[in-house]
Amino acid sequence: MRDLVARGLSGLRDLRNVPRLVYLVGISVLAITLPGWLAVFRLDWIISALAFSVAALGLDLLIGQAGQVSLAQAAFVGVGAVTAIDLGSHGTPWPLAFLAAMVISGVLSALIGVPLLRVRGLQVAIATLVFQLFAQELLASSGLVSTSYYFNRPSFLTADSSYYYFTLVLVVLSVVGLKRVRITRAGRAFLAVRDSESRVAAFGIRAGTTKLLAYGMAGAAAGLGGAIYALQQTSLGPTGGPFQLQPSLLLIAVVLIGGAGSPTGIIAASILVNALPNVLPTTAGNYTLVAVPVIMVAMMIFQPQGLGGILRAVDRFLGNLLAGKPVRYDPEPKHADIETARQCITGLRVASHRTRQLEASRTPDEARPLLAARGITVRFGGVTALDSVDVAVAPGQIVGLIGSNGAGKSTFFNVVSGLVGASGTIQYRGVDLMTTPAFGRKGLGVARTFQEIGIPKQASVIENMVMAQSPLARYWTLEGVLAMPRTVSTERRLRERAILSLQLFGLDHLARVPLGDLPHGTMRLVEVAAAVTTAPDLLLLDEATAGLTSEESDELAERLSLLRNEMGIAMLVIEHHVPFIAQVCDYCYCLDTGKVIAAGPPSEVTRDPAVVKSFLGEQELRRAHRMPASVTEPASVTEPASVTEPDGLEERDKPEKRAAQAEVDVLAPGPEQADQAKLLEVAGLCAGYGSLQVLFDVSFWVAPGEIVLLMGSNGAGKTTTLRTLCGIIKPRKGRVVFNGHEISGQAPENLLRNGLAMVPEGRGMLPDLTVTENLHLGAYISRSSSEIKERLGGIYETFPILSKRAREQAGSLSGGEQQMLAIARALMSQPKLLLIDEASLGLSPLMTETTFEMLARLNEVSGVSILVVEQKVAALELAKRVYVMEKGRIASAAEGAQMAEIRILLEESYLGASLT
Amino acid sequence: MVTQIVTGLAEGGAYALLAVAIVLVFSGTKVLSLAIGEMGAFGLMLGLKWDSTSVPLIGWRPPENVAGAFATALAVLCGAVLGVVVERFIMRPVENRSPASKLVVTLGIALFLALAEYQFISNSGLPMTSPLGSAGINRLHLLGSSLTWDDVASLGLAVVVAVLMTLFLRKTRFGLAVRATTSDPTVSRLLGVKVSRVHRFTWVLGAALAGIAAGFLSATSGEIYPLSMTAALLYAMAGAVIGGLDSLGGAVLGSLIVGVLQGVLSPRFGSTAAVGATLGLVLLVLLARPRGIFGTVNAG
């Protein structure tokens, strides 16, 4: 107690806390004095509203924290009320009746959760809504909902004011209890399940059990609310039970108006919804009731954080007035010197008993691999993502996994961490990992990071760090709620380790910042730090360096080596940035379309001809556009090619002339001349998502009839550039001029009408529609059906394979055929410029070659300009000009003869300097 | 047994129109709309109130035998107007939220309309005879059971609407755009489809259909009161989920299954058991075949 007071007083020293204290005191005074000045019948309504707020608080835990949108909460309020009435009317003392109401509602709610474990999102809402319908029928017909059952209040509660205080105490206890849930193991697990259910197993969390716990707790809260309501009413009338459809919908309204995670907001909303309409004078009250859903919808549109969000904003505003603006934290990692890092690692080691035991068991047979995966095969539908892959990691070894996009690297990680089923065997420290459930693997010492941030972004950095240690948080949920000594000491230990790990990566100053507020690179580092916290034996890192500067990436390499040397952590590292592999790895595997194509020390693997080919594409691409078209074109395509030549292009320059003109431009790009020749000009483009800026001052241009390449590694901003050109993302700055018109910021619907056609990343198939329907949609903006028919004929002759598949669903085509269809569909609108995102993604080398050739031919024959986003160096053969992007900027550009230099540059950046 | 099945089919037929409305909106917008029932009911309640008073301003009072038809027509009109308003001012701003939170938004709309009905139209049930005028309540005898022409008309209408809409979606340019939007809105936009127009179209058509459905459903039960169409909507939604949320034919079939389930089980085991069986079936479908019998996309 004295502790608490001391802490409270020291908290007051920070003026920022003053508004919160003032309003806490204000609410307390208001709540305590309420019976003194409020008429009794009005107090009665306040009591019911408080009873409902308990149920709403539970629902908030289920919806807000665990992400399960249940619409059946009122049903469990009903179960609680009926249980309490039934027991109470048979003379059970109220504490027992209340407890029974909570337990029965909680257990039933968890039971209903069982069939819902396999469905998510909207399906949960549907199922719970139908359950609500069932439950209200059942409760109404149970016979207990009648005036013949009485639950009489004990003598000390007969007065309304004393029942009010009784309710108030229970509400406060619920708030405190649910708050404890949030800040202990269970609450963190809820959050993790909500944000990435498919991944939580990798943190050692059982998604199923966690969800059932959330259902159970929400049910128990509803039961308590129902019991409070029942004892207040003493009997349930035949109609107007608390479990009907309307109260059920109003409960949702309360949670949404109140705001996720804000008890004050929710209690206030419950009073607004359940009490105010009855407490106010009739007319005003009725309007209040109608206003409730209006407020609810308005909140959902304008203020998704609800009343709680408004309260927090006011709090922040007043805090800033009193204490000045908070010091802006530096979102980048600090430089931590190597000595500090070493100390942190020692600290982590001491803190981890398990690792010490393991070290003892590990030393004897150093030679045996820590991880030995053999014959791992994964199929998704018809696609073989991994094809009998063998990978071994020795204890304390850092092993690299490289390969182009879609090679199956992340899938392999998912197999090891148990998120994807596979055939084959994985021996880990002599245990068959395949028989260990996914959530058990973290406890065995397998930790990982994800390519996209896999940990909850709303939670603070430190909460994420603690969440990552879930298998080490060994206490019962109820212990956590009651703050038993075991919980407190465990939580303290987890926090200490989290801080050590943060210090190791220079992140400790960011502990209290919400993860989502940090730049992408820093978030990744946090994820690495979180994975290290448990002192795993095997760490799987999926593109840990994406978004880091080269200094930061060097520092990360140093930390990883240190972790390996001092703690003996073995690592498997997926990287696009090959120099990083050369820097840290002892051994390296290269994957290509699901197969291991090379293995050995990094320096050897990166020189392996198969690897070079896989990364750079075919060395010798037949250059269709450099030879007369008729020579390279297969006979069947030569004829119809002239048919596809769009009418609009007839008066344009003939290909040869155009090519010659382009040549001149390249040789002597005089300013005025260049201006005329620009079909597309992008100048100073800046764009991004939310707080994340991806593009910085991107400028480039495309001349009529030209093929231009936009190259760069993953995350360089290529796709974002195209998405901004299309209008999917609004540019923040800069201009896009197409064909003399400013088009930046226009909606994507206008893209085709402006003469640009897009082949989106992943080909943008409409899988349920047939090939013909997809093609028809390509010409959607044209209203003349005869014209569409004519174009369709031309396309079918150019792409005979598509005409064979005309009536099949687009989703059933192979990857290569889909790419054809995507390009053909884009051509249906007869665009002036074709934008293609990752033409070769997921295609075999042969198919890639075919696609590139086809693009070259299309350009040659129809004169359409093409802007291709690519990773494969082989695409360089296609174009006369290339721009290379790095970290959201155009890093270099070249045309004509200079392109050979670009090639060397790209080869270096993909495969490391070792190649040259 | 046969009698009960026929009765059940009649009940299911009434849900089917509502289920078709749900499927239309879902196909166009990926929103599972719980507002659509109340959007149909609002105009109907207004019309029924004016049947007994008289239409304000013009002071005309519909004659007794077309009172139901007048109210239903008003329901269709109001539904269409509400469809435009809801799509433009409520659903568009929340377009990028999760499917579940959009469902909750539609709940808010339903609640608002219900409370507005309660407040401004009637706080108790309004009697409803038949959308077909006095002809609708005439009975015909079929396989030993007695049906009203309303029952036959609503089932027939549901089938006709489902067939016409399916043809429309398969054969016309705009229908293709609607299906493309169902499949992938972003890609559709890149192909020049004005997705917001698709959204508006499905909301307006869905809500107008819900107006007709409200007319028939309330004629079956004899009255309409605030939230009663939302309760009926839950059965229709169960039918749509069972049949497949993006399949118009599936919606009709699913509703008939739900109707027959009610018709057969209610007399023997009580309505609670019938609702329980519906719940069981919905859960079974969600677990075993989340896209429904004929559907192509998963709900959520």
C-alpha cells in the first residue's frame, strides 16, 4: 500500500499525469455521490447500464483484443441472468449464484467458440449471429423467464443506493481484472492472435486455446453482467429479456462507441446507450435512443478509436499544455558498442537456464547437424513450391538461403516453423520436428522472423519483446489476473531479458513506442531482437536487412556473428542482398523454383553458373527486336501480328523510323527534342503508405515506341512507383505527364481512358472469370462490341494458346499462360503505354525468355511503348534504357552502350562483388 | 410430411427474395449487409402508416384493396433511395475496413432505421395484408396444403429475379463489371471499371428487392414492427450462407432449405429446435465448405 502511494506521488511529478488524475478523481466523486442527488428510478437505469457495461467490457476483450467479432454476447448475458435467477430462487446465496452465472456463461461461451476456431472474420460474425437467434429462442422458451421466479436481494442490498454501490464495486473489479488480463500473458496472446493468427504458432502460442480463453472470459463477463441485472430486476419478465436481438446489437454499439481498450469510454457509452434514453425527459430520451446508432456509425467512419480515442486525445492535449510537447524520440537504432553488446549477450545467457542446460547436452556430438531437413516437398494446389529440398545446419553455424523471388525460401521457413505442412523429414537435435506441433517448436529453441513484420504493430516494442517469450511465461491466467507473486517475478524477468535484447540491437530507447510508429527497418530489427530474447538454438531470419542502411546492415551482421560466437546460436538466413550472405554465412544454399540448385561456401555458390543464371536470367536472350521481325517470329504468329496493329497507330511512325528516332535521342538528347519525344514523364515523384515514405523524388521518362526498364532488388520501390502511376496510391509530391496531360493523382479507373494499361504484380487475374471474359474486360472502356470482337480475334491469333483455353477459368491456367493472358488483356484496350510489373515473377527461365521475346515482338510490331519493372538482369536485352532503383530512389540510369555498366552494377548488387 | 414441406417451401420462398438481396450486395461490394432488411422495411412501415392516416401534403389515402400494394411500392422506392444514401455516405468512407467491421456498420444502419421506425412511425406492429392487393390472400390447394397466392408469388418472384439477374451478370457488359468487382476490385479499377458505380447499383437493387421481400414477409406474418425484418434477415442470411454468398441460385436454394427445415421441425419439436437445426447447418457449411453449396468465394 505504502508502495502504491509512493509510486502515485512520484507519478505526479510528471505534469503529464495530472489531467488523468484530475479526471479520475472527478469520475470517482461523481460516481460516489450519484445516489445522493439522482432520483431513484433514474438510478435504477444507471445500474442496468452498469450491468451491461460489464458485459460490454468482456466483449471489448473479445473483439478489440482478440479480434473475434462475436454478435452473441447478449445471449450469454441471458445465460448469466437465467442461471442467477434459477439458483437464487432456490435459495442459493448470491455470491454462489453470481459465481455460477460467470462459470456457466464462460464455459458455454468457450464451447460455442470450439466450432468457431476454424472460421474467421465475417464467418465468426455470421455464426454468432445465428447462434444469438437460437439462444434467444431457447432462453425465452426455458420457462425461467417468467415472473414466478424470484431472486431476492440480501438484506444489505435491498436499498437501491446500496445495490448501486454494490454494482459499482463489481464494475471496478471487472475493469481491474480485465486490465490485468491485458497486461499479462493471456492478453498478449490475444493481441498476437488478432494480428497474425496464422503465425502465432511461431511465437509458441496456441491460437486455438488462446481464442477459447478469450471466448470464455468474454462469456464470464457477460454472465456477471447478467447476474447483476437479474438481482437488480429480481425476476425476468416474459418479454424484454436482456438477451434479445436489440440488446445484443446495442452491446456492439456500446463497444464501438466506447472504443477498443478504453474502460472509461465503454462505461460512458453504456450509460449513453442504455440509461440516458430513459433517464432524460421522454422526448429528449427518445431522440437520444435514435441518436445512438448515428453516433455509432459516425464513430466508425470518423473516429474508429471511439470515445476512448477522444479521451486519449484530450489527455494528450492537456498533458502537452502542462508539460510541453514530449521529446521526439529518434526512431533509428542507436549505435551500441561491441562491449555493451557483449555484456547484453552475457546477461541474456545468464537469464536463460534452458540454454545453459542445452549447451551441456550439445557439446558431445558437435558434428551432428542441429537441423537436418530431408526431402522437403510442398505443393500448393498444382504448384510445387518446394521439391525434395535438403538443408542442414550444424550447431553454431550461420547458413544462408538465397534465390530469386518465388524460389520457395520463405516456404521452407514456414515448413521448419510448422506453419505449412510438408512431406519429408526434419531432424532437429535428434528430434523429429514434423511430429512437434508448430506452437511447440519455439519452446524447443526454434525462433524466427517474418518477411513482412509478423508481430503486432499496435503493441509497444517492449510488449512485443515480452510476447515473443510466451513459452517462458509459465503461470496460470488466473494467477496473472490476481497478480500472484509467481506472475510478478516471471513478468519482471521477461522484461529484463527484453531490455537486454533491445540494448544489444541499440533499440532500448524505443521500448515504449508502439511498434507500428517505427520505420520499417527499425521494425525488422525489433523483430530480430524479439526472436533473440528467448536465446534460441536456431534462429530463422527472413530478409532481416530489408530497409536497413548499409551501416545498419553491417552492424546487424556484426551482432549476428557475436550472437553465434558467444551464445552458439545457429542461424538460417534468407537474403536478397547477397553481400550480406558473404559477410556472415559459413555455408549457403541457393533455391530456384523450389529446388536446391547449389550448396557450399558462399564464395563458391555465388560463382556457380546455375546460380548466376537463376539470378540474372538467361545469359543469351534471343534478341527479337534487333533482328528483322519475320526471322525470329514463329510462322504462325507472323501473319496475325499485322492484324493486332491498332487502328490508332496507323498514322504513327513505322517501327523502323521510330527506332531510328529513338537512337538519335539516345545519342544526342537535346532538351527540346527530348521534350517532344516524351510519352510519359515522371518528375520528382514522392509516395508512400501511411507514415512510411517509399518513393523519394523519382524521375524518369519513356519515349514513344520505347521499352524502358525499371530495375532494382526487392523493396527498392519499383512496384510502388507503378502503383503510384496507376493511381492506386496517391502521390505526395511530383508530376506525372502522359501524352501531354498531367495524370498524377487520377483514379485508377481513368488509367485506360488515358491510354495506359497495367499488368499488375502477380498478373491480376480475375480467376473466376473465363479467359474470354478477362479479355472482354480488357476492352471494357470500349463500347463498340464489333470493335471488341475484332480485337479479340487479333489477340487470339497472336496468342493461339489463349484461344484454345478461351472458355476455361483464368485461375486454371498455368503461370506462363496467365502472364500471356494478363498481357493480352492489357493490349485489348490498345494502349499507348503498357506498364508491366515483374513480368518474370514465378516463371521458369524458359518461360521468362519467351515472355521477354514476346514483349520485344509486340513492341516491334505494334509500336506500343512498354515500361517493365524487373529484377532479372536478362531483361536488359529488351530495352534501350534502364533505370535502377535503390531504397526508393532512382540510383542510376543508362542507355545504349552504358547499359553494360549497369549490368555489372546489378550483378554486383545481386550476387556480391565476388562475381567480378 | 408433404404438407409441412410445402409450407416450408412457402416460408423459404419469402426468405429467398431477401437472400437474393443479400447476395446482390455481397457480390458487388463484399459487404454482408444486415441493414438490407430494415432498409426494405422502412418504406413499408411508412406506407402502412399512411394507409391508415393519409399521405401527408397530398392528403391522398390509398383505397383498402391496394393499401398493401401501395406500401410495398413505397418500400421499393424508399429502399432504392436508402441504397444510394447508404452506399455514398456510409459504406464508401469505410470501404477499406475489415469485412467484419463493415458488417457491424450495417448493423448500426439497421439499428438506426429500426429506432427511427419505432420513434417516428410506430412503436408497435402495423398490420399488413398483401402486396398483391386483395388477390394475394386468396388460397389455393396444393398437395394437401393450403397456400396463399402471396406465398406462390414470392417464391416465383425470387426464382424469376435470380434467373434474370444471373443472365444479366453473365451476358451484359455491366454484369461482367459486377462479377469482375466481386473477384478483385483493384484489378477491375485498373481495367476501367467504375467500382463505385457497381457498388451503388447493387445497393440500390438489393434494397429495392428487400422492399418487395418486406412486403411479402410481413404479409405472411400479418404485421411488421421495428427490427422484424432484421430478424427475418437472419434466416435469409443463413440461407445465403448455405447456398453461397455470391450465388443467386444458391441463395434461393439455401433459403428453401432453411424454410423446409423450419416447416418440418417446428410442428414436431418446436421452433427452438428448428432454429437450432438451422444454426447447426450454418456451422456445418462454414466448417466444411465455407463458400457455400454454389458459391465461389469464402465469406470473410
